[in-house]
Amino acid sequence: DYSMMGANTNVYDTDFHSINAIERLNGKEGISKPVCIGERCWVAANSTILKGVTIGDEAVIGAMSLVNKDISKKVFAAGVPAKEIKKIE
């Protein structure tokens, strides 16, 4: 509830395809894991959130970040890959 996503933000809950060439050729799908974005979060423009990630309530994700692991609540995180930079008071 009340979370915001900037322009061109991508949220992926799957790899889409296996990394194994034979499995791809045989149509095997990639692994899927849910993404959870908490309440009152702000994910800035051009960020990407990958499968299995949980972003805690009131977290802020900086622009152009790649979120590939969980982010705690009430923190500012940014970068490629995203790292928790500071607590939000």
C-alpha cells in the first residue's frame, strides 16, 4: 500500500529461461520466486528488482539500482547491486 514506482522500473519474479542450453531448447522455464515490496516504499526510476527479493516497509531505492537481495525496512539503498547506504529516521 502507498508505494511508488518510478518510470521504467522493472520487477521480475522469474529468470524466464533456464541457463542450461539443452533445457532452454526443450522449453524448460526458469525458476520463479515472488517479490514483496513493503508499504510506503519508493523505488526510483530505471531500477530493476529481481526474483525472490523482499523490500521492507518505507525503504527507498535509488534511481538505476539493481536490487538482487533483500532490503531492510526504513533504509535508503542504491547501486548495482543495491546496497543499504543509510537508515531513514
